Amino acid sequence: MAEWWRGVPKLELHAHLNGSIRSSTLLELAKERSKKGDLVLSEVEGVILKDDRSLQECFKLFDLIHVLTTDHGTISRITKEVIEDFAAENVIYLELRTTPKKNEAVGMSKRSYVEAVLAGFKAVETVKAIHLPSDGNIQYPDEVTHKNSTSEGPRMQQIFVRLLLSIDRRESLDGAMETVQLALEMRNSGVVGIDLSGNPVVGEWQTFLPALTCARKQGLPITLHCGEVPNREEIQGMLEFRPERLGHVCCLEDLEWKTLKESDIPVEVCLTSNVRTECVTSIADHHFADLYRVKHPLILCTDDPGVFSTTISREYALAASCFDLTKTELFQLAKNAVNFIFADNKLKETLRLIMEEAECVFAGTK
Ligand code: IMP
Ligand code: ZN
């Protein structure tokens, strides 16, 4: 089934850059560092190769990943690989998110971090990555147009890529403000929104409200990680804030479910992630079933395909088998994701056309 779903064009709206890193790249980076004497390979191998991680173990792994991906070159490399991996799953639109980081030791500022990510967009080789803003007109950079030359063979597969900047719950308000400012300044380079993520038991989301409100006032869409742990005040505050999208929403109580359903805020559903991190007890008990039944807007996503050893095709196959959905029903869900992207309407139209064409193919009429 995952193989079948791989052939279907899909959108990915909730994937963290460092959580999408290939295990092979992570091991390679760890080996390089151990040769330099920076770390002991045997001590980190277990952390990298462990399969069933609790939520808190995931954040330990993220800390290790961040130690291994500190320099600009590595950030560009992993970005390029992540885009190529999503394209290999037939993702036609990827909204990648990442937390801009400072590292004075290697001369990295939040801005240079984001520039390194955008350099990774441009370095993609196996597919045509369309990463520039589409403010009315999708622009094709020279090098991509050149690579796409049809005289040399068939058209290259293409993937539209946009970036969300994440605020980490460990940050201060100043840090969050800096990220929002950066996102506003880099809007013309493909940044389309703001995310709030990080260890849900660390910090308080209200700390970031002024930064989120500032982003909102400037028209930047916002998605919040919500309800990964039961935190009544926070969940209710986030629902009241009414972000453009919400991630996870696992630990809600009856009244909160009611508020969510009335709000129509699209939910980014990450099945494997939620089960692995024990935010839900099993896929069978996942709130996807209830939200799908009441036709709440939903998007299937991976969260951290590297960390959770999954793919977006696998998540579709999982949803199909666990919730007994037909290919047609699930294709409709994939197609609806177009309505919830943070990029502009012109790109939405383009994606709709691609999905409609695919619908004909998968319905057997073409
Ligand atoms: P990065 O922002 O590219 O470094 O991706 C990794 C980061 O994403 C982590 O350090 C967390 O801040 C965030 N993240 C990834 N997965 C989760 C999750 O399941 N819950 C909350 N935050 C997450
Ligand atoms: Zn996430």
C-alpha cells in the first residue's frame, strides 16, 4: 500500500528539517566527529539507531542532531537531501519548517542559518525544486530552467518548496521576535509562515504571544504545536488564538474538541509520530477517526520522518488500513491539503491542477 501511495502526488505541510535527516547522513556525521575526537561513536550510535523513542528521548536525539548539524555546509546538505527524499515520495509541495539557530563558534547567525537552508533548496539535483516566491508569478531561476531543458530528455519531476521558521519553546521572547523579524524580511525568499514547536513540557506558550501577534499583524500565517501533553490552559489559549493551522491536537478534553470542531482550524495529523511519542495510545484510538467523521479539515503529515523512520506514503497507507478508507476518500484528503498551504493563491491553483490531473489518472479515466 505504501508503494501505491508513493505514486500519488501529495503535499507535506508538517516536516521539521532536522527531524527529516537521513539516518545514514546522521551516522556519517557522527563518524566524522568521532574521528576528530569530538564525541565517542559507541555512545551516540545507540541514540541514533534506537527505533521506539519516547517524546523526551526524541528531544535528546534532536539535541544530538543539532550538535552534528552545526555548520552552514551541513545545513545546506541535509536540506538538499530532505527535499530530494520528499520528492522521491512524489511530494509536489513541501512546506519545510526549521528553527533558525545561532552558533557563534562557526560564525552562524539566525539569518545565515536560514540562508544555508535556502542554499540547500538551490542545491537540489534529482528534481526541479521551485523555491522562489510566487508573488503572482512563479519565477524560475536560470539554473533550474536550464536543468529542466527538455531537449535532453523527459521533463524533470518538480517539487514546490516553501519554508516556515519555527520558534523553539526554549527561546526567550527576544529570540522569538528575531525569528519573526527574519521571516518577514525573508518573505521574498520563500518563507511563508511561523511555527511554534519544541519540547511541550518546556516553557510557556504565552511567552511568545507578542511575537506571534506581531507575525499575524504583518499577515504571516501561523501554525502551533498543540496538545502534545495535557495542558488545559495552553490548549484553550491556543484554540482562542485561532492560528491558521494546528499540529497534533492529541490531549484535548470534550469542550476543547467541541471548540476545535467549531473553529474549522485545519489539523496537521502525524500518526506515527503521535503513537511513537505516546501522545496517543494507539493508531486505532487516534482522533483522526473522529475528526475525519465530522469532516474537520485534516492534513496527513510525517513530522519527523528521519526520527520516526516513516515516509509520507507510509502515513497514507497507515491511514487507509487503520481507518478503513478507500483510495478515493484518501485521495480527496490529499487533494484538500492544497486549501491549507501557506503559499499564495496562484500556487494553490497550480497545485489544484496537478492534483486534478492525477485524480483522472487514479480514477482510471486517463
Ligand atoms: P529543526 O527545527 O530543523 O532543528 O527540527 C528539529 C526541531 O523541531 C526540534 O528540536 C523541535 O524543536 C522541533 N520538533 C520536532 N518534532 C517535534 C515534535 O514532535 N514536537 C515538538 N517539537 C518538535
Ligand atoms: Zn512537529
